[in-house]
Amino acid sequence: MQFRIFPVQNLEIDWMLKYVGEQYLDNTGNRDLLLHSYLVNDLRLAYLLSGEKLPDIEFTMLVNNLFNTLYESNGFVYDGVPYFYPQAGIHFLAGLNVRF
């Protein structure tokens, strides 16, 4: 699910939610081999500077896993033992786009 607003001219704010339900690592239905459900929130900000004689310049910032949710999105089973891959906590990305 995504919510997008434009609070002022040239500013875009996106709030993205991703919900994933329970999943099993194999087809046995064993609850010990279960990936629990999780909800992750991301936030994206974008600001566009534009002028008649200047190129369009867009600054972006993305905050992944905004609330630092602890979750595993995948894993595997070896010899009946489950192994899970924990995902990254909160992390940031920044970008600059220039259009001529």
C-alpha cells in the first residue's frame, strides 16, 4: 500500500507499507519452520528544483524500514533445522537526478 502527498509545490512524500503473512520454509506444515508475518514501513521524500534556463534537479531520500522492524523474509531448512535470514534494520538512501 502506498500513500502519496504533495504538501507544497515540487515536494513529494510517499509512505509505503508492505505486509507479508506467515510462510513456511517447506511443505511439511511444521510450525517450527515458519516465517512469521511482518509489516515494514518505508518513507520517500523527493524535491524538484526547476527553472527555465536551468536543468531539472531532483533530490530524493528514502528511509527503508522506518520503524526498525526485526523480521526474516526468507530462510531454508537443512537436516530438519531451520535457518533464517534476518533483514536490515533502518537504513537510508539518497539520490540526485539531473535532467537536461
